[in-house]
Amino acid sequence: MKRLYLALMGLVVILFGSSSAVWAAEEAAQSAGGNSLVLAAIFLASGLGVGLGAIGPGIGQGNAVRGACEGMARNPGMAGKLMTTMLLGLAIMEALAIYALVIVFMLLFMFADKFM
């Protein structure tokens, strides 16, 4: 329980510590004539895109590794075939996370420049 409180306090410190930088960036965008609401939406979508784009492949990879370990424990003779199949599946799952990262980079570097 003590760790939970420490983690929450650390999160609060990080949020309050970064709020001044956010307000300064908004004032700078307003003074430069940029549309800060659109920029905020792009940055929020970028953060959520990476986070949500990594959750699915992360859960899938965890399940794949768990299943392969259980299979190897039950039948050690199949360890080579299971390892090969698992690594191929992990590579395909990782590609999904990389696609999300590419879309986030497009949001940040192609579309955000138009509003700055």
C-alpha cells in the first residue's frame, strides 16, 4: 500500500512539475499566431496513439511467450519448433506497434508543422 501512495505522489509531482512548461508552450504558440488547440489535440493524439498502439501487441506478446513456455515445459522435444513459431509471431505483433509509432511520427512531424 505504501508503494501505491509513493507512486501516486510521484505522478502528482510529475504532473504539477510539467504544467508550467505546458502553459509556457501555450503562451508561446498564442504569441506566434499558432492554433494551440489543434496542436494540443495533435500532441494528445500522439501520446494516446503510442500508448494504445503498444498495449495490444504487449498483451499479445506476453500471451505468446507464456504459451510457448508452457508448451516447452510439457514437451521439451518441441522446443525448437515452438521457439521458431513464437519468434515469427512476436515479429508480426511488433510490426503493429511500429505502425502505430509511424503514424504518431506523421502526426508530429507532418501535421504539427502546419499549425506552428
